[in-house]
Amino acid sequence: MTSVTTATPTTTRKVLRGRPYSLGEFARKYRLEETEAKRLYEKFGPSATELDLLMAAKRRLPTH
């Protein structure tokens, strides 16, 4: 009988650049709806540097 093995997905961790944002802080800073902020946060991680660069590329200015 042949044994079938399934590959377990490996989790890769991104290096955190800059300080981490909380989801709420990120959403408030860029006036994002919760669903959009969560989508970006999950895709790009909590890195303030990465998220600020992303929002600059989208031409979204932070609120002060």
C-alpha cells in the first residue's frame, strides 16, 4: 500500500520594520474603514514603515 503524505505549509515571518501599529491606530491615522484597514493590515503586517510606505504610494495622507 502506498502512503500519501501531505506537505504542511510553512509559515514565513516578515521582518518587522519600524514600530508596530495597532489595527485601530492604523485605521484612525489614514481614516480607513475597518474592513479595508484589516485587509491591508493582514496582508502587509503591523510594520509602521511598511504601512506608511503603502499609504504614501496610494497617495493617502495621514491625519495629524
